[in-house]
Amino acid sequence: MSSAASTPTRTVPAGRDLTLDLVRVACVVLVVFAHILFSGVGRGADGSILIERTVEKQTWFDVASWIADIMPLFFVVGGFAARAGWRSAVRKGGTADDFVRVRLARLARPALPLFAFFAVAIGATRLLGVDPALVDTVAIGVGSPLWFLAAYVLAQALAPQMMRWHERYGARVLLVLLVGAVLVDAVRFGVVRGVLDVHSLPADRYGVGEELFGIPNVLFVWLFAQQVGFFLYDGWFRERSAWQLVAIALGVAAVAVFSVPLVGYSWNMLANQWPPTVPMALFAVVQAAILTLLHRPLTALTRMKPVRGAMFVIGSRLMTVYLWHLPMVMVLIGIELLLPVPMPYPGGAVWWWTRVPFLILVLVAVWLISLPLGRFERLPPMGATRFPGATPLAVVVFALPALAITAYGLDLPLAIAGLVGAVAALWLTGGFGAKRRTE
């Protein structure tokens, strides 16, 4: 399978597993829908704007989060794609540096206009005197998915070395990563939380509280999930019988359930995404097993013309959909607030019944904005790196602002930092394209 699931073409390369393209598209659409359910905006009895995370207030939400949190699967599929892409690159004489530069460009190019938009929009609210508290609430929300940029680019940048270790040490790499994740969580939930509790210190005493100490798991947990994707590519899961896969999924899920009260994790799996915790790593195995079990029906779906059409339409602008869906949700809600019509109360019957039509409206809005922005997902011929070691530096300068935004919330300085980081990363690695020769 090619790693470029976003290539806008209807020609299917020989040997490409379209089920993984379907999974990517389905996962992104599910993320969009989940964020719509979180975005409960209406007006209070006094006419003031009401903002709440509606779906999180439902009694069934925690249970649903164990089923609907598919972020580990993103990294599993990313590992599968990285292994396939790396083997193809090696056959063509490519280097690890080339591999990483392409993966970096696939993230930094679509992110560049988004950071520019955030910088301009937040700057404009300051000039217009918009309530800073309202701006902060909205900005933190729309910036929350950006952790994925940092985590994914770091995982992909380390993929060539992780594949070498995978080929040499196999499952022992998984074990080391899992032990690392366990130790990080032990410090975060044991030592740090204990110190905070004993001294009655506020949770945010150190800026992000105990979360700061979980950030190393951005590497341990998501590299573990990516490593599971290498096993998926190699056929390890495919070689297991259906009963074995069911046993693996149930057994590992049971360990994850048992770990929640033992360690003190949240029952809300979305809360375990940032910083990622051990249950996220365990769910990578569970979801890889389930994906293998569902391979046959998923393959049948990919043969249906409407499904394949949706795969190519959404898949050709996948990062644009992921990065821009929340800004578009906020823009559409803002338009609703400006119109002289009553808004459905968040959590009410009308609100729930209008969520699917609103999802379609958001996807249409993102599709419209992707018409001019889609070119950022198309890679030109890569230029040369500026100097030896430029690629690792580019990965760091691109990832750091996204990590900071996730930890501290999106604001004007961090939006500008994200824009500068994306520009610098592309400039350092030739991501803007090779210079044209002039006669």
C-alpha cells in the first residue's frame, strides 16, 4: 500500500489495500462527527452565548469513548503505510532523509495555511475588541486536534530507525516501548500526583500540572502503535485465526479496563489521548486485531462505487478535512448566532436530530475550502535540504509549536510560532519544491 492515501487519483496501484484507505477516511469522518457532538453552542435565557461539551455530559459517553476513540488506529495504519513506503523507497534508492522529508512535507504544507488563518483570525479579534474569554474558549477548542501533527510527524520521522529495530529485534521493541510508557505513567500518576496531593498543590501549579510529566509518552505510546502497524504489514495478525484475534482483542481490552482503577486513568478514553497513556497503546493492539477480523467486509465495501467515490473525494484532501473541520464548525456556528433564528438548545431533541445534517454541512464547507487549499496536499518535486542535519531540525521546529498549543492552548503567539515553524520546516527540507532551472 502506498503511504499517499491522499493522492487524488482513481487509479488503484497494484497490490494496494483499499481497506486501509477506507479506514483512514472513516476515522477522519468519525473525528469530525465527534467534534460536532462536543460543540454545543446556544443562547442562555438571558441571551448570552452558551458553550459546552454536550456529548461529554451524557451518561453513556465514557462507555462510547472506548468504542469510538480510533486514534490508536491512525498510528497503526500509519505504521503499515510507513513500512510499505519505506520498502518502496529503498527499492528506488531513496534514503531515510528523503523518506522523512516527504512525510514532513505532507503534514507541514497543509498546516501552513491553517496556522496563517489562526494568526490572522486571533489577531483580528484583538483589534475588534472581542471578549478575550470567548476568544480563548474557541481558540483552545479549535487548536485541540493539533497534537496529532506533532505526534504523527515525530513517529514518522523515527519510522526508518524503528523499522530497522523491528527487523532485528521484533516484539522486543514493542516490549521496551510499553515498559517506557508504563514508567512514564507511574511517574505521572504515582509520584507527581502523590506530591501534588500531599502538599495540596493546585493541579496547574506547573503550567500544565501532571500532564507535563506525561509528554514523553507522545513518543512511547504512539511509537508503540506505529510498531503494531509494522506487524500488521508483515502479516502477523493475518496469520492468526479468527478465534485467536478475538482472544487477543478481548484479553488486551480486559487489561486496559483493569488498568483504569489500578493506576487512576480516566474512564473517558479521550482524556487518555493527551498526553497518551498506556490504555492508548493497548488499544492499538485491540484495534489492529479487530481491523484484521473485519478485513473481508471492509474489502466488500471498497468495491461499491459510492463508497470508493467518497474514499477518493475525501482521501484526496484528508489532512485538509482533519485540520479545517473545527474552524469550519466554529464559523458555521457563528453564522447561526448571527442569524435572527432560534438555535436548538445543546443536548435537546432538536439539537441531536440536526447533528447528522450539520455533519454533512461541515463536510461540504470543508470541501469548498479545500478547492483552493487542496494544492497544499499535492507535493511538488522536493528541493534539496539546506545543510546536513536540516531534516531532524525541521521536524523539531514543526512539532514543538503543536505540542505547546496542545499543552497551553492556542493563542496569537503560538499561532505565529506554528506558522513560522511550518515555513521554516519546509524551507529547511526543500518542501516548497525544487527551483526551476532557467536557461
